[in-house]
Amino acid sequence: MSAGRIFDIQRFSIHDGPGIRTTVFLKGCPLRCIWCSNPESISPRPILSYLADRCIACGECVKACTHGAMSADAAGKAVLNRGRCTNCGDCAPKCDPKALELVGREFTVEEVLAIVLRDRDYYEQSGGGITLSGGDAVAQPNFTESLLCDAKARGLHTCLETSGYADWSVLRRLLPAVDLWLYDFKETNPDLHVKFTGVPNAPIIANLRRLHAAGAPVLLRCPMIPQTNARKDHLDGIAALAHDLPKLRGVELLPYFDFWRSKLKRFGLQSKLPTSVKSPDRDTMKSWNDYLRGKGVRVVT
């Protein structure tokens, strides 16, 4: 029985493919994007979430922790030492107000589909289905393949959101199971791609070209981050790539949002992206889209 590690299942999603969808977020990602919207997804292992404002100073977590990671301050509120925490999750079940929660658990394919199929009527009426996201679902290839194949066998439309940073053999085996590839393309400049994501973009572009050559339906999705990749030369690079790949479903520019910053403290994480980076306004997004259209790119909004 195939099982995978998931940190969220979002029903009634309308931004991750056509129609009304259920988006399944898998843990694990090979990239380290400095603007990552789901930093809790990067590690394949579960991660402990701590919301100090929910703590009622009951002390149960301190008793439950066998690693010396939990203590209490002068007011009796829990203090989490991330350096000692193993993310075992022993403390979380003892926390009634849910100040402590372990994010990421094992699901079988059958358990996921039981949730997804609740909304079959909405998929049929809207042209929706199931989308696998993350993290990056290709980081768990066996589970991803099993889940997508079983979903298709039940007549569901399938989308896979991926960075494309994987061995081609992984993407190739997923080809029959994916109805639409949501291909996240971060940066055209090779050096800046390494700076922003921690990995080179050459394998990503090579896999994109292979998918295109194989006739896979691909929507190129490009996050636009002010002060980083929101540059004319990057837009020119996107346009050049789109011209080389005429069978793309189109290019979708994704505006940056900084909602993820609230997660950093919750998960004991940090980011290199300056706090001065803010979301682009509607007029700015329109200007970027118009620029690509002016270069003959099929833009999806």
C-alpha cells in the first residue's frame, strides 16, 4: 500500500489548475527558494509548529518532552529550544489548545482519494480535479505516481505542480498520469537561479524541453518577486523560452505574496529575502503581462 507524507489537503482550490480542485501538498523539495511560500514543506520530515500566543501555561508539553527541548518561562508559558527538538511530536497530543502541532503525516493513496472524491460533483461541473503540489511532489515519485494513476482511473483530471528539478526518468514515468503540468520556472539567469533557489536551472530547462517534445500539456508558471527576479531581462528570457516551445499552454505570471513570513517564527525558520520586498500591485502585474504579450507570448491570467 503506497503512502506519502503530506502537510495539507486544500479543498475548493481555484488557483492550481482549471475548475474547482483539491490540492494535495506533499512534503519535501529539492529547491531552497528564498521566497518559498510553504517553508514547512521543504524538509521531507514532519516539523513542529509552535504558536506561543495559544499557550495556556499548562506545562504538559514540558512533561512529555524527553529531549529537553521544552521548558517554561517565568509565567509558565512553554519555551521551545529548536536546537534540541527532534520533531518527534510527543508533545503535540498533550497540547489541548493546539499551540504545538506536528505538521506532516503519512497518508495512503486510499486515504487521500477518500477526501478528494467527496467533491467529485464540483469537479464534474467545473472541469476541475486533483492537483499535487508541495514542496514538490516529484520528491516522492512512487507515491505521486500511485496517487495520480489511481485518480485518473477514477475519472479525475490531474495536475502536477513541479519545479522540474528531478531526473528525467522520474518525470517520464509520470507522463501518462498527468493531464496538465504546472511548471514553476523561477529564474532565467543561471547564476541568479542558484543564488535564489540553491540549484542550477539547466536541468529544469532541459526537462521542460523534454516534456514539450513528448507532447505533454504544460503551463509555464513564473513567480514574480520584486527586487529579485522581477526584471526586464528575466521577462525577456521567459519570452525567448516560450517562443522556443510553441506548444506550451501559455505563461502565467504569479504575483509574490508575503503571507509566508508569519510561518517563519512558527516553524523556527529564517529567510534571506529582505522584509522590504512587498507584493506587486495590480498595475505592475498588468505591465509585466502586457510586456510579454507585446513579445507575442500567450499569457494566461
